[in-house]
Amino acid sequence: MLLTRAVGLLAILAAPVLQGQELAIELDASKTRIDFVLSDVLHTVRGAFRLKAGHVAFDPSTGVITGDVIVDAASGRSGSATRDRRMTRDILEVQRYPEIRFTPHNIAGTVSMSSTSKVEVAGSFMIHGQAHEITIPMQVQASPGEITATGRFIVPYVAWGMKNPSNFLLKVNDKVEIDLTAVGHPER
């Protein structure tokens, strides 16, 4: 009984120290989802990309975050093989730009290890050979052994130099919506 109380007291006393330490997270490619939505006049196209690799580390006391989230650009699937070939070959040009990469550099807000947190993650979004600064509002849920971060952001792909797949019959939006659910495991 005395040992249990001592361990509990030690955990309570150590909690502020642990919160000030850098937290590293290895993303789980099998659980992480990168979904996209592209609208056209007649319908909405939904699809997904696969995470290739991801690792982030942040210091809750300073807001500094580092790492990389790397997406396999050739993995995009929308349910139509013809559309997917065109997307990877003509729009994303995966033979020249095989990866889409987000490199975070700042996190605004506090991540709680015991409840849901709302933060904003700013960083460099590299797509089609060009880096663009973006800020992604995210909701973070921490549980023992797993952290899940969800966020939604817009990629103005035409403004960023990629081709618009519209033609005389089909008019698609020049922006694509990305829904991210990143699941990772903390490492101290």
C-alpha cells in the first residue's frame, strides 16, 4: 500500500517535468489516413493517399516542432483507374515529384496528454517540387500509447502550378480539400 502511494505521488510530482520534455511521435502508416475531396459540377470525387513515413517531435514548452510527414504521391486512389493515372501522371507528375512532404516548424496551442487539444501546426508543404507555407488547425487526442491528430486544409493546386484537369465537358474545382487523420505512438 505504501509503495502504491509512493509511486502515485512520484507520478504526480513528475508530471510537470514530463510535460516540459520533448515528445517524439512515430506515425503509424497503417492507421494514418490522408483523404481528399475534389468537387466538379456534376459530382464529388473522394479518394485517399498513403502515408510513406512520418515522424514528428515537439517541445510543449517552446512550441517548436520538427519532423516530416511524407506521402507517396503515386498512391492516390479515387475509385477510377483512368482518373488516377491522369492524376498521378499529368497533375502530380509523380515521375518527377514522387513525394508530398509536410515539414512542421511551429505549433501554437497546448497539447494535453489527458484530454482533447486544439492546436495550429505551421510548416512547409512540399508538393510538385515547390514548398508552400501553410497552417493546419488540428485537434489532438492523446491516450496511453497513442496520439491521434485530425485536421482539414485546402490545397489550391492550380495556384501552386499544377494543371487543372477540367475540359469542355467537365469543370472541376481548382482547390482540393485534404482531411488528415494522423495516428502515432509516442517515444520519449
